[in-house]
Amino acid sequence: MIDINDLFVRYKTENGYANAVDHINLRIEKGIIFGLVGESGSGKTTLGLTLLRILPPSAEIASGSVNIDGTDILRINENEMRKWRGKRISMVFQGAMNSLNPVINIERQVAEPLIIHENIDWEQALKIAREKLALVGLGENTWKRYPHELSGGMKQRVVIAMAIITDPEILIADEPTTALDVVTQDRIMKLIKSLQREYNLTTILISHDLPIVSEVADKIAIMYGGKLSEVGENEQILRNAKHPYTSGLLSSIPEPGSSKEIKGIPGEPISLVNPPKGCRFYNRCQFASEKCKNYDYSPKIVEVGHEVYCTLYGE
Amino acid sequence: MKGLASYFTKRVVFAVVTIFIIISFNFFLFRILPGNPIELLYRNPMLTKAQIDALYHQFGLDKPLWEQFLIYIYNSLTGNLGISFYYKQPVTNVLIPALENSLILLVPATILSIALGIITGVVSAWHRGTKLDFALLGSALAFYTMPTFWLGSIFIIVALYIGGIPVSGMYSLGLNYTGIIPRIMDLLSHLMLPLITLTLVLYGEFTIIMRNSLIDVFTEDYIITAKAKGADDKRIIWEHAYPNALLPMVSIIAINFGLVVAGAVLTETVFSWPGIGLMIYDAIISRDYPILQGAFLIISITVVIANLIADFVYSYLDPRIRYK
């Protein structure tokens, strides 16, 4: 169980603090795929980086706690935290980008977490690395290659192999399929799903792409402007979306064979610096009313497991 | 591996062409200089016209320029760099010992300055924004901008004040060594000041390049990946950042090899080190064209070879070049 309580993470900017994760409460059950969906600047990546405490120097965890199996990982010291990184919690970055070191070959990069965390020599570590590479679908001819020689999809597989080599409990995948073509996207998602099933891996899937997340996620949280707007089971979000923002996201999904016009959400995402009081979605919401301006983000329970942060519902 | 072979072949061909262009350029460069070597040579106002003409003829300076050029090219390619106007000896006989003396100073100075530059650069980058960074970067900049002859002179003054430290030449005059050890000790004591001067003048640039290159690398995604794997600072710096930051360093070191030689001219002159730098200085004063041409040729070839080696090192360090 990952228990996030009142988490507040902000970045120092020239214009003041940007509240990227603004007092968020979230519980993530073990062994599920938890989708975290939001547009750029919604704070979803910051939330992911906070779980590993690898935020950039300009960021500050201002308050809150993150309890994993009874340990508040925001309170332990850096040396202790290093033992969590890459061992108990692993992260998959956008592999198609530059998350692999250009001058180190694939198998060595995949084996490195073992060298760091286990009492093991390179020969053994490389043997395990090759097994993991084979597991994610990369054959022998790729093992000694360098990142620039691989396609985006292959690099993504390398990054995944690297993340699971220490058999972690939690996997954070931040936009793992962005910048890949749709066929490769589908394969990577299937791979993540199969790994989660096989190893009972708690997977936090961070993406801007709701349709892709909804294909594999058990639970989905929608973020907007550093706040949660809706959390629920996959079906609850897809079939019974309550928040106007979630509905907006769903109606921007094109349907094959349908001539229905794609609506989209008008306006621009709000700035995280000096956000307005009340609901962050206020200026883009078609149902906005006076009471939204003073909304305190107390959750409204739709049904068991389904929470919405909106004044349209509840008391 | 086929790509690697063609990469090397291409580099070698480029190097050869470059050297040929330098040979041609060298010839004209010194003839543009004002002054006449023969006038400096005879120094005797009583010489007859016939004797002066004979001198011109002896050195081939009475021939038209293009003919001089062709002869020069032919001789250069056959290893004959001509006869020094001043020493009246084949240029190679004069230059080779001078080159050896220079290398005794240049090779350790280059290695020391690179090592010092890398270490201070890495420390500075890792502690960027702190007082330590400020101090290391500040002193690197100060030494980098300091005139070589000025720094050398300061050391001479300090050495004379302390006493017992030789400030000029390679060996003590009029000493008969009882063996190889005392001779080397004498050489090392003479080497100390020029070596320190040249190292200090050279290392600053390496510090700055290393620091900036590392700071760039620190912002790369793969550094965050390394951190996410649980790597500690030491591993992040030396296993992940340093090999990548070294790439621009290699090019800079090769390009700067010419600067090392230039630094040597000033250092050798200040400390009367009988190397190729001091020889260039003397040759310019006496308009000794063959020596200058020879010296410049040797220096240019060294720089071209240094770049060639850099290309090879580069391909070793960066797999993206290796397999292109």
C-alpha cells in the first residue's frame, strides 16, 4: 500500500512558487496498475519523481508524507533512500528520449542496478541482465549494442528490463509510450501489463493519454493543476465520469467509424504559480458557478472507490 | 568494423592533405616578413657586390620565388629542410635536439595540466555555486588569463629570493656529473620552474571546459536514470557523467596542442630552455627562414598528429562515432 497524505511539492521559479503537487491525498493498493492521467503541467510527473525523491534541486517537498509499508519515505535519510531507488521502487522513463547513457552498452546499463544493490560481480549481473533483456523481447544481437543503434521501442524495452532487474515492488512508468508509434505503444503496454501480472508489481502508469491508460489500468486518477479531480476504478472513470474535466478528456477521444465531432476542452491549462483559490478548472469549466471559487477540494464520494473533486456533487 | 576502418582511412588522408597545405603556407608566410636574411648575415659593410651575390646564390635566394617554392617542396618531402642561415648546419641537425629538449618540458606539462584541469573541473562542477567552485573556477580563470612571461618572471623573482633554485637553462654550467642520477637531478631542478609555469598557464582552460561540459551532462535524462537506479554521487559522476563530459575535452586538448607550443615559446624564452620555442624566438630575430620553416613544419605536424590521435581517442570513447 502506498499512502500519500497531504503531499505538497512546489518549485521555486522567478515569479514565485509553482505548486506542482498541491496537497494531494491518494492511496494506491498493492499489485494493481494505477493510471495517473493529466496534461503537461498537471503535476503528475512531479508526483512520480517525489516517490523516488529524485526531484530537481529547485523543487521542495513542503509538507506531507508518503507511507510505503509503514515507512514514510519522505522522512528517511538520503543513504536509506538510495537503497529504495532502483531496488524497491523502480522508474521507467521515456526510453525513446535520452534516458539511456550513450557511451555505455545496453547489457551493462541493464545490469547496473544489481551492481549497485546486490553483492554480485559483473559476470553474474550481466547474465541476469541478458535474461531480463530476453524476457522483454530483446535478442542476443542487441545485448552489446549502444542506445543510438536501437529503435525507440527497443530502447523502451531496455529501460523496462533495467527497471525490473532487481524485482522491485513498485514500478513507476512515466510516459512509457510517448513518442512511440501506435503499434509499438500497444506492445509496450502489453509488456507492462504482463510484467505486472507475473510479478504482482504495483505499477504507477503516468501518462497524458487517457485511452492508452484505460486499456491496462485497474484504477485511474485524473490530475489537473496540481490537484486531483477524479479518482476511481477504470470502469467508473470510463463509464461514469463525474468531473467536467474527465468528461472533457473522454469526449476528446476520437471514435473509429464515428462522424461525431471531437469536442476537446476550450482554454489553456492554468499556471501552477499563484493558482486561483477554489477549483483550478474554474475558468475552463462550462458548469462553473460562484461556489466553485471557494471550493476547498473536499472529496465527494460517488460510490465505493470513486471520488470526485467537484462542487456539482454531494451535499 | 568496416565503418571504423573507413573512418580511420578518411582521418589519415585528411591529415596528410593538411600537412601538405601547411608546408606550402609555411614557405610564403616567412617571406612576407620584413627584413632581409642576407643583410643580417654578412654584417660587414665592406663586402663587395660580387660577394653578396655569391651569398644570395649559395642560399638559392637569387632564383625566382616559384622556383624556390618548388625546390622547397621537393626538399621538404625528401626530409631535407635546408641549411640554417645562422647556424650554417642542416636544419634537422639543429631542430631535432631542440625538439627533444622541448618534449622534456611539454609532455609532462601537458599531462599535468590536463590532470589538474580534469580534477578541478570535476570538483568545481559537482560543487557548483559554492565557495569551493568559486575559488577553483576563479583561480583557473586567473591563471588562464595570466601572461606566461609575467608568471614566469614572478617565479624567477621568488626563486632568486629563496635561493638554490635554478632559473635558467637545462643543466648547470661547467659541471661534470659523476653519473646519470646527478645529471637527472640537475635536469629536474632546472625543469621545475618552467614546468610549473607552463602547467599553470595551461590547466585553467581545461578546468573551465571540464566544468561546463559536466554541468551540461548533469542535466541529461540519463543522469536522472542513474539516480533512479540508486547510484551514489561517486558513481553518477565517474561512471555516467565523466565519460560523456570527456568528449568535448578531447577535441579541446587536441586543438589546444598548438597553444601548448605557443606557451612553450614564451616559457622557454623566459627560462632560457634550449627547446624549439627558444629556437623560434632566436630564428625570428635573425630571419633564419629555414629554421623557422622547419620549426613550424614540425609543430604543425605535431598538431595534426595530435588531432589525428584525438579522432582515434574520440572513436574509442564515443560509440556513436565508432560505428558510423
